[in-house]
Amino acid sequence: AGQDSVDTAVGGRRKRAMEYSDDEIQNLYAWVDSVPLSRPKRNISRDFSDGVLMAELLNHFYPRIVELHNYSAANSFTQKTYNWQTLNKRVLKRVGVVLSQLDISDLANCVPMAVEKILFKIYDKVHEDRNRLDNKSSSSTRKNQKPGLESTFFGTQPSRRSPLLDGTRANLRSQSSEMETPAVSRMGAGNTMSGRADLQREVDTEILIEKEQTIQVSAGCPRAG
């Protein structure tokens, strides 16, 4: 019975692995290779099994919530599990990707396609977050937005990992600059008009005072003869 349950679990994992086409998997590997990591990817299941490279990849996209010193290279299942549990609690849950205990066990045990399954979720989440930022930038100026995903997660450097991700932050800055410039111009014009109006009021007031003084002096003077 125990062997049957193991075979069923393995069969389920194989079924999940077949959900992705070869092209999708190769594109995913190319995306991972475009991210600068501390060691090259040779066998992705083994290379990512201790969670360190996953932490580095997440740090590349969400640098403000990943502290790399919390994750050390490991060979033992216990230390690998600890790394994944820490990453799950401190980073992945905040991003919106949650690992089950089975996921963590599969990742630490180098089960085929366990890493790819999580990477696909992270890939989709990164695109979702960046699209959300892009939509926000088109609806309002950044100076009126509350601190959101960009200030909380994404770093200050432009994306270099995929053509689909490149340029989003540059577009945000460009749109923001174009939207803010007219406001500054209007503000300067408004200040100029306001200053002129104030000056004119002061001149008018002085003229009225002089007229009143002239009338009072004329009224108080005795007539000649």
C-alpha cells in the first residue's frame, strides 16, 4: 500500500510536468539564464535544490524584500528545507506565490519539474506586477500615487532579463515626466498672473488714497475774496 501511494504521487508529478510544452520550458530556462546568478545552471533541479539560486533570482526582481545573507549553500536535506521555509515565509508569500510542504520537500529532494513549476509561477507573477504598474502609470501621475509595488518590491535598475519585461520602468519615468511638466508650467504662469494682479491692486489703492486726500484738502481751504 505504501509503494502504491508513492507510485501515485510520482505519477501525479509526471502528469503535472506534461502540462508544459518543450518550448515553454526552454523559454523558461532562457529567462532564468538571463538573470545574473552566483553559479551557472547545469542541472536545474539540483542547482536550485537548496533555495539559494531562487533567492538570488527573486532578489533580482524584488530586491527590497530579499535578504540574501539569510540563505546559505547546503547539501543536507534539513538545511535545504530550512532555506525554502525561510524563503517561503519571508518572500514568496509577500509576492503571492505560496509553497506547500510537499513543494518544499520536492524542491529539496531534486524532484524533476518541481523547480520549473515554481519558476513558472514566479515568471507569471513578475509580469503581472509589472503590467499592474504600467496600468497605474497610464491612469494617474506618479506623484499622486501611494507607494505601491514599485517602491516596495522592484529595484531602481531597468529590467535586463526578458524583452517582455524591458523598458517598463523607463516608460513609467517618461510618462510621468510628460504628465508633470504641464502642471509645472501652469503653476509658473499662475504665479506670474497672481503677482501682476496684486501689483495692480496696490496701485489702484494708492490712487484712491491720493484722490481722497486731494478732496479733503480742497474742502478745507477758505475761498478767496
